Amino acid sequence: MGQVIQAGGRTIEMAENSGFCFGVRRAIQITEETLARGGRVYSLGSVIHNPQEIQRLEGLGLRVIEMLEEAVEPGVLIIRSHGVSPATAAAAEARGLELVDATCPLVKRAQSLARKLHDEQYRVVVVGDAKHPEVEAILGYAPGAAVIDGPEGLGDLVTQARLGIVSQTTQSPRRFRETTAEAARRFQGHELRVFHTICNATVDRQAAAMELAGRVDVMIVLGGHNSANTRELARLCTSTGVPTYHLETAEELEEAMLAGRVRVGVTAGASTPAWLVERFIETVKGLDA
């Protein structure tokens, strides 16, 4: 059981393993330490997927850019937690930028395994969201790799003699298992290598959220609307049948969401800072049960 808080006539229970994961905490620390050195500090895209935490870092001097051409002054470029492709890193160095790597170590493992499979002449398949920056970075290590979001995508693949599968680190373990099982069935007689690259913290966070959802009146999932792992938490909690709301900030909370509900479950995505969770709890305390 996670932290339990009494708020008037309501009981608020936090899911275990919620909030910042190791990779996000590490990326924030690296960014703060780099900013403390002074000078121009850029990040190519958001360091993590939480707008409020990025605003805090921008207040400390971080400049978020979407293209390298926006780095018009010499400085440091933070490689965000999702990583970048080798080509992007090389282009940044060619512009004279000092690279500080805040890529999550588990993402780096997925990149390394994708490169290994590619170098060994496997057709690489990445299970994940093709538009997610982590997946875009992984593709840089395995040119020509296919991206699918589930077993349905395997139907578009030409039969391969050697197939290698990795996953976006925040993918649903269930979807990954379904995909690899279907690949084993579809490509019988062919060599298949599968690497489980889903973050264990993601697995634990999802399991804890679903367990809590099964015994509360309503679930609140806190985190950026642009966060894939937070959206997946909301989807999983919704699948249990409990009313579920994905909120980015406490300001999005409406009294009607909690009306008549005395047991409130709360979980938070891997990029959601503790101060945002605390602000939400204080807001709930100010409501009548």
C-alpha cells in the first residue's frame, strides 16, 4: 500500500512506484548540474515529458529548441532522457555544441541492442509509437527498422529469415508479449531474437496502479498529456472499470470528478514531479467530500 492521506471525508491513497523514475530523476539532476555551470544550455526537445517541470528548468536558464539550427550561440546541448540518433549527435558536435548525455540508461540499452541486431543482419522491429522521440532515436541505430504498435503490425512485414525485436521502454508488457507470441507463430521456421527492453519500473508502476484502481471509487492519473507512459497508466486504470481522469495539473480538477467518491486513488507518470502531486493533494483537501 502506498501513502494514505485523510482529506476531510475522503481518503486519498497514492499508488506505489508513482512519480519520477530513475531515468527521469537522473536527467533532471544532470540538467540542473549543467545549468549551474553557467553559459548557454540547450536541450533538443523537452528533457522529459512534463511541461510544468520543463517550465521550472527554463526558469533556471534552459533553452528548449526543436531544431539544431536554433542553437545560434555556442553552448551545451543536453541530450534528453529519450536519447537522439547518432546522426543528430554528430550534427550537434559539428555545430560546435558540447554534448551532455542525459539519455536514460535503459533507453541506451535498447539503442545498443537495436544496433547489435542491425549489425548482425537481422530485420529489426521496434514495438512502440513511431512518433515518440525514444523510438525515433532507436531507429537511428538500426536504419530500415520497422515500427509496429502491436501484433496487428506484423501483417505488413515481409517474411524474414532473421527477425529481431526490441521495445520502446514504456510499452505495455501485455502488448509486447502478444506481439512476440504472434511473431513466433507467424515466422515459424525462421530465426527470431527477442530482447525485453521494457523498463521494470514501468511494469511495477502499471501493476500498482491497476491494483489500486480495483479498490477505489475513482482514479486520478497525474502527468503530462504528452507523456506516453502517463497515457498508458490512464488507459490501464480505465480498463478496470473505475472512473479515471488524466490530469496534467491540479487546476484541471473539477469538483464533479470527485462528487460522492470518498476513496480516491492517485498515481503519477514517470515524468511527474513530486511538487505537482503535492499541489494536487492540497487542492483535494480544499474540497468538500
